[in-house]
Amino acid sequence: MSRHVVCPAAELPPGARKVVIVDGREIGVFNVEGRLHALLNRCPHGGAAICSGVVTGLSQSSGPGDYRLERRGEFLRCPWHGWEFDMATGQSWCDPRRTKVRSFEVKLEAGSDLVMGPYVAERYPVTVEDAYVVVDFQEPGARAPA
């Protein structure tokens, strides 16, 4: 597993998304009301760049003429065929038993907690003051560290 700094947290406010390249793969990182989600930018149904799709909710109905939008901002709709995926799990809403967008662990970390390095240039100390969004990336088939 490898860790990748995506951006300063201030660049990904609630409602924002950012597509980044991690080890040659496009990953979309979303901030949904303070909850962070990271998904592979490839729809498993047709291969579309899914992270450019509409972020929506779940339409519910108890009968004709009655509808309501629930779980606002928790689903991502594929721009090609309209398939919807739960952003927290990657699970397809259209074919939940067989289809899923690959998801990644993503979290907010303080800049001072990231890998330490030579943060002194000549005689001028450097401090990290902001928090950064970090994606934990693991190759398919790789085993998680013990």
C-alpha cells in the first residue's frame, strides 16, 4: 500500500471533487458534506470517466405522484448510461450483486503527520500548518500490511 497526498484540504471544500493520477490511474476524490470518498474514474459498466458524472441522491416513491430525494449527494451517476453508484461503497444501485466501482480509503491528515523529510533549507525552518487530503492506494491483489 502506498499513500499519496492529493491536495490541501482547503482545495476540496464540501461539494467539491478533484480527479488525480495515482500510480497511473485516475482517481476521483469527493467531499460530500465533510465525508471524503475516493473512486476509480472508470465506470465498470461501460468504461466512462465516471467521476465527471452528476452527484445526486436516491429517488424514492410510495406510489404514483409521490416522490422524494433522499441521501442527497451520496450517489454518483455515470455520464454515459446513467448507472448510479453509492460513493461510500462504490456499489452499483442498478446491479448491486455484480457491479461496483473500485473505492479507496481516503482521509484528512495534518500536514505535520505526513512523512518527515529535510524540512530545513539552509537556516530557515519550514513548518506545515494546513491539513491535506491523503489517498491510501493498494495495488489489486496486494496484501495489506500487518
